[in-house]
Amino acid sequence: MVLNLSKVIELIVKEKGLKQEDLVQVVEAAVQSAAKKVYGDYDNIEAQYNPEIDEVEVFQFKVISDEVEDPNIQISLNDARNLDPNCQIGDELGEKLDASRLGRIAAQSAKQVIVQKVKEVERDAVYNEFIDRKGELVSGFIHRFDRRDAIVNIGKGEAILREKEMIPGEVFRRGDRIQALILDVTKSLRQPQIELSRTHPRFLVKLYEMEVPEVTEGIVEIVAVAREPGIRAKIAVRSHDTKVDPVGTCVGVKGARVQNVIQELKGERQDIVVWSEDPVRFVCNALAPARVSKVIVEKAAWSMDVVVADDQLSLAIGRKGQNVRLVAKLTGWKIDVRSEQAQEQLAAEQELEGDGDFDAEGDNDLADMEEIDEALAEALKEAGYHTLEDLATAKEEDLLEFEGIDEELAKKLIEKATAGASGQ
């Protein structure tokens, strides 16, 4: 039927990266479909590729019978023995059909089926290759853009890097080479949907595996990761070899290893801390360089009240509460950070409250300040500023990070909080 069919199959296999046996099945199915259009849509018509003659042969299998009621599915014993002298009644015999009768229309139909089936096989091949690579790192080139999402060429297929999975602030152009995590792979009518991510915590893990051989070898283990993509991340590590310092190993000589990761993440700061089985020690490690004075643990609520020196409060909390948020994500504990002065005040209030002589909802509440509305009070408390004492120890630049606070208001809040905390 097809001139040099084997060469055509070999060429398509090479171009599309398909398996030869899969493509042969596609060709057989196409010829079988075309044959049924000519000879009738019977289940006993089959097409088989014969590599010896480099041709797809079409057979109609019939049952040998004494009486032929339907010549499309039955054949007489006499006619059958002209094809096979040794056949018997009840045997099934394949009668070769004249493939030249398929004609131009059937050939076009076969071509359409082949094109469709090749696409299906190609789609399945891409899906099968990438479905087992979920969670792995992949490199590719920006091919085009779909609105604000980037379509990435990753070799045998295309993947999508959605805007929400990009690191905030990064800008790509066509042809840019990028690395990303294979987040998910799903089947679709056209091509498999391969989702990429540069914001997922595991993307950070894979970057360290690439930069730090000890992580790949399992000597150093990354136990937990917390990220605010493009801004800051905390990584908890431990060593399975007492001679290996896990933090120093990840940082590298003169910070070379961690700097490579930071550069890939568009300047995202990296805090590498030592993991500990003791949750209190782990939280203290994660809060470093802030020095912790005291930790009060409530195991039932998975929460810790962390007390730090007054001059360490801003450092422990971080801008807009970023540091303490990351510590909570990293450790899995709810963290409430307060200053020593605030802790002493709280203890005094609780003691007085027990005597019935003190209102815990008194003038020490941030919401009582006329300059602070309920939404801002909640934002400040979430960041660790629970009382006037906490606010009095804040720095102006820290308060400027909150929406609605300008330089004048920041200065005024600190002054009023200081006056209120001191009882003036």
C-alpha cells in the first residue's frame, strides 16, 4: 500500500520520539478503519503489518461451516480448503483482501486516522514521561506568553508557568532560560497539562540538592522549609554525620552555595537553621539572631509564648511580622512573641485580674488608641504588637510597613504608646 512504509515509520519514530511498536499499531488501526469502509464494518476484519514485504495486509476472518448463511463471516469447507488444505469445519480462517480496492477516499481516511492516532500516542508519551517527574526540577525556554502566564518549552512537551507560580517581581522574555518545579501533570484533549512552579517550597529544596552534594547524598537533610517567595525563606537542616556542619555545608565557602540559590530566587533571603527534635530549641534556633529569654509552651494548643529582651522584639518579629510568621510555618507551632516588659505587665495584669481588681480589656489595648482602627489593631497584633509596651519598643521604619501608617503617624503612635505604657 505504502512505498517504503518501514522508512516512513522509522522517520516518524525519530521525529516524534515514539516507540516503533506503538506507531505500527497506529498504522494497522488506520488501514483496518479504511478497509471497513470498503468491505463493511465487520469485527472480523483485521490489518497486520508484514515487515518481510513491508506492507500492511488486510484479512477477513471467517468460520468454516457446512452451510454458509452469511458469506461475510462464514466460508464453505471447499472454498476454505483452496486456501488451506488442512482446515476443518469450525476452524477460523483468514482470507486476505485486495488492499488495492481501498482507493483514494479510504487512503485519505487512513491518513486522517494515522495523524489523529500519532497525536494521541505522542500525547500519551509526553504524559508518561512527565507524570513520574512530579516534584522534580526541570529546565526550559520561554516559548510564548498566554496573557500573563508563560508557556515553557521543556523538550518533548510544553509546560505552563502561571503568574501566581512566579516569584513576585520577576520578568521574563521570550527565549529566557528558566528552572522550575514540576508541580502537576494532568491529561487533556490536546496536550498533557504540565504545571510549573517557582514559588513552591520544594523548588527551594531541589535548588539546594543541585548546589549541595551533601544534600543529594543524604548526609545533610532538609527537614522543613518556609517561604515568602522573593522576600525571605527559612530552611531547617540536620546532619546525619557528626563531623559535618549542616548550616556551613549549605552556605558553602564564602557563602558561594547559598548565593547561587539566592541569585536564582531573585534575591530571596535565606535563613538556614539547625533542626532539633526539641520544639523549644527548634523555635529558638529559628528565631535567631534574636535572643530568646523565656518560652512558655502550651502543648494542647500547639502554641508557644516567646519572651525576648525589649531591644530584641523588632528583630524577632521582623517587618510586618514576617520573621515570626516564617518561624510558625517552619516549626508548625503557633508563636506569640512579646518583650520582657510586656510579659511582666501581662503577668501583673493576670495577677490583678485574679483578685478582681483589674480590667484586662483596659487602657493597655491598642484598639483604645484613637489613631488605630480595628483593622490596623488586628494587623499590629498579628505582627506581635499586642500591648502599648510592645508598640513603644517598635521602630518607625517597622511601623511604616503597615498600610495606613506614614512617618508622622508612626512617630505619634510610638510617642503615645510610650507615654501610655509608662502611665503618663
